[in-house]
Amino acid sequence: MRRLADQLRQARLYALGHGIKRKLRLLRITLSHAPTFQRQVLLVEQRRSRFARALGHSVIAAGNA
């Protein structure tokens, strides 16, 4: 779980420079409150933006590790 938190922190730093803080906050809420649902949401998000795609892969990798 710590690795996941670190990845989210890194992603937030990236997001600050790209003006998508709100989207990341929504992703964080999804990750913290709906762990079984998170992959479904991330897979949908992956189709929407390059950033979400990169974050989704790292989150799924962390979940499988």
C-alpha cells in the first residue's frame, strides 16, 4: 500500500504541472474508498488521457505486486 501511496504522490507532482489536480483527487478518492472497483474505473480512465493511462498501469502493477 505504501508503494501505491508513493506512486500517487509522484503522479500528483506530475499532475500539478499539467493542470489535472482535480482529476487526480477523484482518482485518489476512488482508490481509497473502492479498492475492488478501482481497476474498472482506471481502465475507463485509461482510454481518456495519456496521464490516466500511465497512472493506471502503475496502479494496476502495484496492485498485482
